[in-house]
Amino acid sequence: MIELAEKDTDDAAKNIGKAIRALEETEKQLSLLLQYRDDYVVRFQNGAAAGLSAGQYMNFQSFIYKLDSAVDGQKKIVKDAEYRVSKARSLWQECEKKRLSYGILHNRAQADVLKKENKLDQKQTDEHAARSYFYKS
């Protein structure tokens, strides 16, 4: 039982690692999108200062809108990844609690066995001493 609980805990810890790496990747992608959007806005502002045609203005606005949609979508993906990390941590905590409980029960059982063995040894020692005393008398 303890080995199974330890395996479950190890697997849960690995899943946390995978979830964290996935979260970091989604955050990185969001950061890149935000940076690209900021750069594009600067290009738009520079173009607007230099003078844009109505078509160019509409193209810039349309692309910024698409970038904003992509950023919103990526934020949702990040939130989902954060949720997965949270769930993975909860699962690991449950597995760890179970592993610790099995460990405590195992230790108690070993202590009971040791106590019984010590009691039996003491009884045998007492009987041996009593026999020795009886035969010496």
C-alpha cells in the first residue's frame, strides 16, 4: 500500500511539473503577443504621424482588433493552464496526505509488532529465569 501511495504521489508531482511547464509556455506566448501588439501600435502611431490613407488606417485598426482577440484568447488559455496547475497541486496534496497516512499506519503496525515481540521475549526471559531459579534451589 505504501509503495502504491508513493507511486501515486510521484506521478502527481510529475503532473504538477508538466502543468507548470505548460503554464509557463502559455504565459510566454501571451507575453510575445502583447509585445507584438505594442510594437504594432507603435508602428501604427508612427504611420499615423506620417500620414495614412483611409485604407491603411482601416488595415491597422483591423489588425489591432485581431491582435486584441488573439490576446484575449491567449489570456483564456493562461487561465485554463493556471486552473490545471491548481488541480494538479490539489491532487498531489491528496496523494501526499494518503501516503503520509499509510506511513503512519505502517509505523504503528510495526510498533505493535515490536511491542508484542518484546513482550514475548520478556516472557521467555522471565520463564527461563524462573526455571533456572527453580532448578538451582
